[in-house]
Amino acid sequence: MRLSYVRTRRGARLRSLSLKIGHRTLKTAIGTAVSILLAQQFDLMFSASAGIITILCIQVTVKQSFRTAGNRVLASLLGLAIGMGLFALLGYTPLAIMLAILIFLPLAVRFRIQEGFISSMVVIMHLYSTQRMDLALIANELALLLIGVGVALVVNLYMPSLDKELKEMQAQVERNFSKILKEFSYYLRRGESDWDGREMIETPGLLSKAIQLASRSADNRLGKREEDPYYQYFVMRDKQFELLERMMPMVSTLDTQVPQGHQIADFLERLSDSVHPGNTAYRFLDQLRVMRHEIRETGLPITRQEFETRAALFVLLREIERYLFIKHELGKASDEHPEKAAAAAK
């Protein structure tokens, strides 16, 4: 009974997966059908080609769709011009097709429109199959191009929001940062720890995926990637994590207990409890400067070991200051553009 139950569950799961349709697939299907229907309504020749152009123009992001559409239009016009010239000189022969490809590709690469190769070849093949180059046929090809590209752009304007995934990644990154800082604090107090360092291993991959997703989200808004609040946030965390990686070997070698180490441990614990998108780095920078002044005012170390420990602690303080300054710089930029910062802080 148990085995058959597992098989039934597995089969149901496979069926549910097979029926899952992504939004891009749905947009492609609808856009293709609409393009062909419009081409048929206008009584255009090769109406199915409008659907092919739509399929080629639908991309992952809105910005990519506009770039691809522009490149395909330019490539198709270039292909049309090359095809007309060669067919006029050599006639409608396979040799003319070969030369058209040989001439088109280097030019397309030179102008960076090579992704429009297929759509341009479609236009050339239409000329070849009809063996005519009158105004009616040229108008037909331009109309197919306009319908195919236009429908693709309209359909691809809808992009599902990625804010939910970005917020989940943001929360996970902050949990990892908080855990790392807390473990640093624990080690400075105790000189030992049974932490497995999982967050240090997990965070780089998480940040890489988050930056890619934030880039995609920014491209859907047609804005500059560098100005997107989520993109700025994850890039900032990525820079901070590089400092955490540098701090880890420093902290792990500080097994000698000194009062100054406990002060820094208390500071790191407070910092670990305040890892969030808001701009509070300036407060911690002020506290850090006060603490550094207090440590400098304490008596000189008595033993060589204490001297080396305190020197290492000062190096650690500089890394912590850099860590906070990175967040502070983002906070200042957010204060200058509060409407952009609000999106990432929600």
C-alpha cells in the first residue's frame, strides 16, 4: 500500500508539473496568435511570418524586448536591401542567397544587430520564393515586421513583479549577516565557538542570485540598473560581505581575552541586532569612534601577547568601520532620493 501510494503521489506531482505554464510561454502563445490573426485580417502574404517575428522578439525583460525589436527591424531592413540588390544583379538563384548571407552577417556583426539574422533571412526568402520586388511586396514585408514587432512589445510590457522574491532574498541576506556578526561577537567573548560557518558559505551564492534578479527587475522598469534600489542594496551587501570574509580570520585568531575585545564584542552584538534596510550606519559610526577613543585612552599593554591582540583589534575596528561606511554611503544616496529608497525599505 505504501509503495503504490508513493507512486500515485509521484505521478500526480509529475502531471501537475507538466501542466504548469510560465507567463513567458503564455505571452508567446497569445502574441503569436494575435500577430497571425492581424496579418490575416490585413490580407498579408506569409501571415505566419508575423507570428515568427513575435516569437523572436519576446524576451525575459522589457528592456531586452525593446533592444531585440529594434535590432530585428534594422536587420530586416538591411536584409531587404541586400536581397533586392543581389536578386537584381544575379537573379533569384541559390548563389544570390549564399552571397546575401555572406554579406549580411559581417555587416550585422559590425552594427551589432546579428540577433536579427533569422528575421532578415525570412524577408529575403519571401523575395526569393515570390521572385518579385514590387512596392506591394515590400509593403507586405514591412507590414509583417511592424505587426510582429508591435504585438511582441505590447504583450511583453506585462512583467510579473519580482518584489516578493527580492524581499525574501533581502530578509535571508540580513539573517545571515546578523548570524555572522553575532558569531564574531561570541568568539571575541569566549575565544571559542562551535559555529559551522554555514552562513559564510551560503551568502555569496545568495547575493549573486539576488543581484541577477535585481538586474532583471530593473530592466523590466526600463530604468538604469545602477539606480534601482534593490540592485544598489544587494551590491552594497556584496561589498560588505567581502569585508566580513576579511574579518573572519582576524576574529578567529583572537583567542586571548582582553577588555577591549569584550567592548568590540558588545558593539558587534548590537550591530547584529540592527541589520536591516534602514539607514542607521551613521549611529554606529559615531559609537565606533567613541569606542576607539576610549580604547586608546586605556593603559598600555603589559605583555607581548596582549600588545599583539590589541593591535589586531584595532585592525578589526578599521574593517568594521569600512563595513559601516559602505552602508552609510548608500544611506546618503537614499536620503537624496527618498522615493527610490522607499521601494527597497518596504
